Amino acid sequence: MFHLIRRRVRTAALALSAIAALTFGAATPTGAAAATTPAPRKQGPTSVAYVEVNNHSILNVGKYTLANGGGNAFDVAVIFAANINYNTDTKTAYLHFNENVQRVLDNVATEVRPLQRKGIKVTLSVLGNHQGAGFANFPSQQAASAFAKQLSDTVTKYGLDGIDFDDEYAKYGTNGTGRPNSSSFVHLVTALRANMPDKIISLYNIGPSASRLSYGGVNISSKFDYAWNPYYGTWRVPGIALPKTKLSPAAVAIGSTSQSTAASLARRTVREGYGVYLTYNLDGTDRSTDVSAFTRELYGSDAVYTP
């Protein structure tokens, strides 16, 4: 019987206590803004690459181009991952960066801007951290809005292109925190979209938040730019009211999902008219054969790796 491949190594969720939380507020973006040089145009779905920055460089995303035309093999790079942590003294959630995420952000001039100059969007994924704080249990609209401001301030400060929500490892109820409620994620995403109307907001379609998209007559589905299947090596259409062009039912773990499966999922993506193709765990080795397995189906071209 086929089993779902479920997914991320826990290291990305383990915060390092020696790293202080980011101080938020009005700030000048770190490093000069990236002057985008449009990549050669390509036809086909948007391709997304999550990178475990605890183990691998986010710059790996920019090392793959299409043999035919020279376009980027990947369109969106996701820094995996920051954390939503919980302060037991103030009883509030806060955004936390472990030392590896902080290193990327502190060095955006060399870690992020080179990708953006190639036309690759760079977003930050936010993940639970076993402390009870999650996107689905803010006790009030005010608390949700305060965390949304931390997220949008981070995007502004570091010149990023958006935020990705991954509602795993929150361990709701720990440290006296509340259980998931119906209003929390709606308030959070509504506030975040108001704060950054032109940035990417994406949903890793898992956890309590993914099933709590409506409250008080407000449905936040349309506030997302993308949503994707969280189970690698499988096909599963996210249960969110977005057009096909914004959904990735396909999900592959590069180097773990077989090339034949990756190719099959890419063919189905094109055949059924979906507009996004999700990949995870791009590392620093030459994965051009793995990447080519799906770029041939998505874009009609092999991928070329340039160290």
C-alpha cells in the first residue's frame, strides 16, 4: 500500500535559546534593495523550492537554469524556517530566528539579493516550535495583529518577498496556551495582507490553521497567493478556494522522491492545468538530473546546474 511521505526534519523547528528575538519596528532594510534583472521568459507553472537553511544554502536555488532559453528553473525560494515562539512571562507569541536563519537574514546582500537579481522571489517560512504558540490560537484580534506586524516588519527590514505559513509543531496547549480557535488565523492573515498588499503569502496546507479559513463572514482564501500539498511524493489538491493557477497538488522531495514520480506529477500538473509545482530540500550537490525530471515536463527543457 502506498504511504504518504511526511516530510520535514525536526532540526528546522528547534530554536537555539542563545539567539535573541528580533526587535521589531521601523527599520531600514538590511542591504541595498535588489535591482531585478528580468530572467529570460519561460512558459509553465511557478516552481517553488524550500531550502533547509540549517543544512544548505539558499543560494542553491539560483544555480539551476533551463537549457532551452536560460530561464530560472525555480521561481520562488523559501527560507525554511523561522519559528513562532511563546514568551511565558508576557504570555505572547513572538517571531524567532535560530542562528542559521538569522545568518541568512543578516547577510541578505550575499544570501538573498543574488537570487532576487535573477528574478527569483525569496520568502520566509514560519513554523511552530513545540511551545504552544501557533497561528490558530491567538486569543484576540489584537494579539494576531501584533504578530502579523512582526512578520511584515521582518519582510520590510530584510527586503524579502513574502511569508509562508506552516502550521506544524506548535504543540497547542503547552505552557498554558489555548487550543485552536476559529478566529485566530483569519485575523492573522487579514492583518498581514493589509500590512503587505503586494507581497507573497503562501499556505503549506497542513495543521489546524489550514481548516480554519473562515470566521464572522470573512473567508481568507483569496488573501493567499499560493497553497500547496504538504506530503512529498504525492498528489493532493489543497482544500482552499483558490484558482488552479495558485495551487500545487504535486509535492516532491528532491533526492528522495523518485525521478519517475517527479516527472509523473509534473505531467499531471500541466495536464490538469495547475499553476504551481512544489519541491523541498534542495541541497548543495548537483541535482540537475532530479530537477530535469520535472522541468522537462513543466517547461520542455532539461535543467543545467552551474556551481
